[in-house]
Amino acid sequence: MNTKLIFFDIDGTLITEGHDHYAPESTLKALTLLRQNGHICLINTGRPYAALDAVIRSIPVDGYVCGCGTYIRMGDDILFSYHLEKELCRKILVALDSCGIEWMLENDDGIYCSANGYKSRIASSIESFQNKLPQSLRFITPEDYPNVQFEKFLVVLTPDADFETFRSLFQNDLTFIDRGHAVFEIIPQAYSKATGMKFMEAHFGIDHKDTIAVGDSTNDVAMLEYAHLSILMGGAEKSLLQYADYVTTPVAEDGIFNAFRHYQMI
């Protein structure tokens, strides 16, 4: 069998979602066997590299495509890194505040939060980071905006947020991914999980027909749509079925192991 280039989402794919937050033993076994059989396993996530906690970094993979294709790393080697221009970052922050939108900025060196506090569910995300990755948190004020640079960002809409005005201001610069429940993941328009895949195909010299993507959520659409073979985790939203070649069981029910056993790769 030719070497396959396999891309995995994290939450709901390699690890369970919610407070449990663990990688099943069957997932770790599957990844180990895939790599022993000569395949290349990569995490392909919307998370910035700074948000990969100890549980995630202990998963046996060959490298990371982070921030929806904006940061790519193999071991200690940074293969690619893209940040929005500083002036655009400043304009985004000013517009977010004027539109009453709560935000969390994501960069490879840290998670940037507002020092003014939050009313939305972002507060619980920050609390989680404080428990797991306190060294990654950066708190900023409007005075810091001219010097802040980031790869992508997350917003949570409160009832008084003017999201449509904000979106219209940056529709030519940014891609808006609706994660549901008033949450939007926002990335530079030229980048996606698919562009990260293309980069790694070229890096390893692997043909597109040997690419596999495994995911479960709306920010995996670009990855699932682009891959030659797409595997959807059990329990994923029904709207994603159109992108799947195969639907496996949920992550906690040996989904990763079952998928690659189905394809006789382990």
C-alpha cells in the first residue's frame, strides 16, 4: 500500500469533547499502527499551536497543521507561518469592539483575551485555558491593539452584537465559519484546513489520491471536501454526510480504530 497522508481533527475526532477530554486507547493504538505501517499522521486543527495541551501533544502523530492552515510544524521545525497584517488586526479589533462582539484571538504564541472581561461563554473557555495552559494566555486592552498580531480568531455573539455590520466590513479579507450556538471561527480568506493539506502534499511529495481526512465538525468541511478519501466520525452533524466517503463510530466507541480497520490499513 502506498504511503497515505492522513489528517485528523482533534475535538470529537482524536479526543472526546467536553470535560472528559481524552484520547481513547484504541485511538492511540490505531495511530501507532498506522505510522508503523508507513503512513504519515498529522493533526489538522483550527486550534492555534499554543492551544495544544499536554493531552493533545501526547498523541502519537508526525506533525501539526494548526490555525486552519496558518501554522504548520514538524517536530521543532516550523514549516509555515502566516499572520494577518498588523494594521488589519488593529482594524478588526476596533470593529469588534464597536459592534459589541466578544472575541478571543488565536496565535501560535498565545491566546489573546480582552482585559475587560466577558459576558459570553468565552469566559468558560478562558477558565479552561487558565487551568490547562496558563502560560498561553495574554490579556490586552485597546492601547495594545496597534501592536497585536494574530492568525485567526473566535467570536461569540451576544444579543446586542452587530455581527452583520462586522462581517460586511471584512468580507473580502476573512472567512466566517458558523460553529453553531452563536459561535463563529474566523480565518484569513486565503487559508483553510485544505490549504494546509496541499502544503503537506507538496512537502512530502505525496500524490493527492493518497490523502485521507478524518473529522466531525463544520470547520472540517474544507478538509473533508478536499481529501481523496473522507472519513466522518459517528455522531457528527448530518449536514456533513455529503462530504463523507465513510462514517465510522464515535470517538469514544473506537471510531478511529474502526475506520482504519475497515480500510485494512491496520
